[in-house]
Amino acid sequence: MLVSPGLEHVTVNKPFTLSVAPMMDWTDRHCRYFHRLITRHAWLYTEMVTTGALLHGDVARHLDHDPAEHPLALQIGGSEPADLAKAAQWGERWGYREINLNCGCPSERVQRGAFGACLMAEPALVADGIKAMQDAVDVPISVKHRIGLDGDDSTAMVTDFVGQLHTAGCRKFIVHARNAWLKGLSPKQNREVPPLRYEVVHRLKQNFSDAEFIVNGGIQTMADMDARAVGVDGIMVGRAAYHNPWVLSHWDGWLAALQHPSAGHAPDALLHAPADSEASRDEVEFAMVEYMADPKRSGGAHWYSVARHILGLRHGLPGARLWRQVWSDHRLKDRPVMDVYRLAQAALQRHALV
Ligand SMILES: Cc1cc2nc3c(=O)[nH]c(=O)nc-3n(C[C@H](O)[C@H](O)[C@H](O)COP(=O)(O)O)c2cc1C
């Protein structure tokens, strides 16, 4: 087990939360259903949904989800306080347990809409948005943001930003511990090039100690989680959870060990199977096959658009490549999902024989 027993001897803030990051095109309802089969206690976040999409689009298409996905938060993109309030109301009505405002996305499309990371330069407007949402709904409002903009390495901006939102009543901040560069870097580069400065998150927590601070950015392994847990109230993981979802099978046991150090690391996932056994990966795969085969559960999605999320399930295991090739083979699109499942299993068995 990767979880460090050393954690028993350090003071970690409680309650402590683990969450999977909002990721556009990735953390759709199917992906979240899949992640929930592997971890029961992690918070899951939707992809960003813009206020425009909720106010003028098909609300059900954006907000429908399976009750099994909870605890679940809706991430909103927008800046107009009245629109944010209406979008938050839709979210609450649809059963989301937290509404999160995106103040961290640096994409040009989002900048053209004047929201995302560029809102860090407009703390008064964001504070008005927070107040409007808090007046409109009972569920908590959180903000996801960066630690600064462009080449400005001082912490004055982020401290003022958090300070104004804190005064407005916000008590949960998810901090991607990098600056966002609004010019010159693509969104992908913006997740890799600006250096990670976790110490800025620690300082924010010290300055606003009654608020919850969740650290995000570059956390991949359980050892990274051990290292990042101190001085914050939670950890959010994005890409590593998507590409290697089995890492989530350690999370419930890790959380249990934080809450009750003497109880050890007993895994508490839905499947009650040893966290790193292959048998339990098989069970998760089969549960997803049942999900894909049941239009009532999957909202009628084609299996192919669901299966893309499970491709990392056997990451690092023998036969994973052949198995993945079956599940991502577009020539099989017209075949029933059960046939594809059998082919994927056969690929694993073939690999085991050679
Ligand atoms: C494909 C992709 C899409 C993303 N979409 C969003 C988004 O909709 N909202 C958001 O706040 N962050 C988004 N992010 C950023 C992640 O939430 C996270 O902050 C970032 O990936 C850093 O965490 P990581 O190093 O654990 O991946 C996205 C990241 C990726 C890789």
C-alpha cells in the first residue's frame, strides 16, 4: 500500500476532502459514474457549464446525472451576478451539493466571454457574484482559482482576491497552485509551464484560517498526496485521476486512515475488494458494461462515448494496450457493447497466453 504510515504523526486538518477536478470533455456524467465505482467518498465535479448554456440552452442535458454520483458539485462559468444566481438555482434544483465558480480557466474562448481566470483581476465583481449566488441558494458556493496572473509572482493579487471573496462570505477555495498566463500559453501549457507554488496556498490558509482551502495542481501519486496534505483542508486531482483512475481505489482507505489513524488503511470503496487487485478492476469494467447497456442509466449515450473514459482502467498492467485497443476501436461502434466486452476480455486472455 502506498499510503505513508508517517501521516499518523502529522497534524492534518479535519475534515479533509479529496476530489476529482472539473475537466471539460472529460468529467462528464459517464466519467463521474465510473469514478464513483472506484471511490465512494471523493467529491466529484462536473465539467464547467456556462451560465449562457443554462439560461438559454437545454438544462437537462447539462445537469442530468445519476444519483450514485454524489457527493457532486456543479462548476459554473460566468461573471454576471444575476446570471450566476439563476444558474446556481438550476444547480440546486437539480440536486448538486455545491456550486463552484470557475476563476481559473485561461482559454481564449473563456477570456472572450470575460470569465474564468481573467476574473481574478475583478475581485469586486466576483464578490458580487458570490453574494448573488449565496442569496439565491442554500448550498455552499466555492471558487476555483489560480495564484496569480501572467508573470506577476507576488501574492498581493491572490490575497486581495481571496480576501474580498471571504468578506462576501465565501468559505471554500480550490486553488490551482500556478499562475494563469492569459497571453502566450495554451490551456494545456497553462497546466504545465507556470511553476507550482504550493506555499502560496499554505499562506492563504494561514491568513484565512476559517475558510477551507483545497490544493490542486501536479498531484499524481499517493506519495504526492501524503506530501501535500499538510496545511490545507483537501486535495483535488485532475489528470492523474483521469489517466490512471485506479489511483482512486486508494483514496477511501487513505481518508479513513486520516480520520482514524489507528484503524489502518482499510479500503472502503464500493467494491470492498483489495484496492490493487485485478479482480476488482474486472468488476468495475463489468459494472460499466452494464451501465453502457442500460439506456435508462446512461441517458441513451452510445457505448463508444462512455468507453473512452475507462481506457486508463488497466494502466500499467500486462495486456492493457490490447484491451484498450478493443474498447477504442471505432470499427466496433455498431456492435453491441456486450460483444465488445467479450472481445476486450479475449484480448486480455490472448495476452496472458503469449
Ligand atoms: C482536459 C482538461 C479540461 C479541464 N477543464 C477544466 C474546467 O472545465 N474547469 C476547471 O476549473 N478546470 C479545468 N481543468 C483544470 C483542472 O481542473 C485542474 O485544475 C488542472 O488539470 C490541474 O490539476 P492536475 O495537475 O491534477 O491535472 C481542465 C484540465 C484538463 C486536463
